[in-house]
Amino acid sequence: LGTLGCGAFTFAGDVGCWLKAVGSRVLTTARSSGKVTRPYLAAASGVTYETDTDFFGNDLPNNPRPAATADECLQWCLGTELCGAFTFDRQVGCFLKSSKEGALVRGKAGDVSAVVPLGAPTA
């Protein structure tokens, strides 16, 4: 769950585990395979998503980051020093924030934002 872009896996106890990219086709075989479910990541990290919400301002450098989902944006934030919040815009990508405090919180259809406690577990 802590690897950005991992959407599936194959595990063979005698050989090891292979991570698969988001969108990979998953075939069930005698080896253990499955999709990685990410709602667990938000819950395990103590994060609550605020839907249809934009935290405008407090952007960290290098935004937007590539992300197809709010869960991928959360992974970016968890792996980035000083990230305390984010806004996921499905048309543009992921905007990492230093915090929600002082940001303009506004409604924006389709956006997902969250506060990410510093030191939150990455599951």
C-alpha cells in the first residue's frame, strides 16, 4: 500500500512478490494475485476525505503531481516531507499543501481534499 502507482500484485511464497501498475490486467492463477484496495490506506493513516472541496493556497513546490485518484494523491502526501494536506483535482492532478490552515476552503465539484497528519502511518 505504500508504493505509489501499485494497483495489483502477484505473490509466490517460494519466489517473492511482484508489484503491478495501476490499471494492470489481473489474472487469477495458482499463485496468489489480487488488487490493492486503497480505502484502507486513508483509514489506516487517520485521513478523512472532504469531497467536492478545494483547499486553495499553501501549495508545496512541483505541483501538480500525476495522480488518477485521491488515494494516489494521499500516497504522494504521505511520502513528501512537510506535506500536511492535499487537493486532488481529477482534471489536473494532485496539489500537495503545507497545511489546510490559512488556505481558502471552497466548494469545487469533483475535487477531494484532506488533512494529512504529519507522521501519519503509511499502512
